[in-house]
Amino acid sequence: MIRVKPWGYIEESFVARIKAIVEEFQARIGWEPILLEVNVYPTSERMMTRIAREAEELGVAVLGSFPVMHEAWRGWPRIHVSYEECAKLDEKVFKALLVHELAHSKLHGSPYYYVVSVDADLLEDYGREALVVAYMASTAVKDFEVFELLREIGYNEEIASYAAYVKPQLESVKCNDLIGVLELAKLITPHVVMGLEVGSLDVSCSSIVGEVVNALKLLPGIEDFDEKVKFLINMLRAIGENR
């Protein structure tokens, strides 16, 4: 069952767009989830207030902020959509963002993918920032898996639109520490999966992007999710240390 729920006034045409994209995704992948919530909020502030409140209640340590978000903290997949932000987007970009989160719902719709173990040496070296490192590595791994799935079911144009959408963020990334390198890894996942040109990068990233690409390409050879996250952290730490 898929439930699209407006949290306040949302134009009916926007809700209809969401339902159409969801139905198309379901048809392509042949998927009928037991429960998937798509929560639509009038403003980003209202969306983040609710999500932050739940994160605090459930002990979620690190929280991102995006126009369309996915999580499964309560045991089932939930997508959150900011009408305020998404109404400004080009139709192709909005569809790209939504199918991206729908793929997360299919692949990562349980709490297992939101509880990442942190090794003792990582805590020793990074302190509380180790939580951010683990969070960013897990999102990079999950995004790589998402784009692989979207490519398999024919969403090539949407992957290209997503890559174009993150281009400004990618150009501003600084790879001066592990968190920056992980941000680079996360943002280039659509490029790696589709073999797209990464484009202009800060000099701190351009010198290592080839090694980061090679590390991402090795992920499909690892079956366990936790092991993929640990592998990526260790590979990217080594890249940074060898510069």
C-alpha cells in the first residue's frame, strides 16, 4: 500500500504528479510495498520541524536536509516532500529526485540501513565526527545502489537530470578532509553508474577523483551493506592519507 498524505494545503495537481510518478515506478519494477508513506509538506520548515522532532525522539544522530528525503526509522519506508522547494524545480528534476527516493524505499526500506556501526579506530581518530563519517559513507553506498537500480529499470534520463541537479554542489566540494572526500563520493555516484563526465571540480578533488571513482566501482563486489560502508571509509581514508 502506498499512502500519499498532504500535511496542509497542497495543490491537487502537485499531488497528482506525485501519484503518477509513483505508479510509473511501481509498474516498471513490479513492486507493491506493504506500506510506503509519501508525506507532502507546504514548506521546508514544516517538513524539517517534523523530521527533526522524530529524529530526536528516536535517537537519530545525524540528519540531512533535502527537498525530497527518505528514511525508515519507524520500520517502514517514508518519503518526505517539500512542496515549497519542489514546486520551483523543473519537472524532469523533480521526477529524478522522487524516483531516487522511491528506489531508496525499495532497496533501503528498513531500519537496518539507518543503523551503521562505527569502528573503535574511527571514533578514536575522529571523535563525534565519526558519526558524520559513517552517515556520509552509508549515504554514498545507498545512493550507488539506487542509481544501479534506476539504470536497470530504464531511468537513464532521470539519472542524468539528477547528475545535472547536483553539479553546483559538486563544484563547491573541498576534498581537504575525509568528510569532503565522502561528499565527493556521494555526489558522483550517478556519474559513475552511468559513465558520465564529472566536470569541473575544486583542485583538491580533481587530483583524487579517479581513485574515488575506482573505489565506488568496487562496491558491487561486496554483498553485506555494513561491509560496503566500512570498505568505502577505509578506501577513502587511504586515498586522503596517500596524497
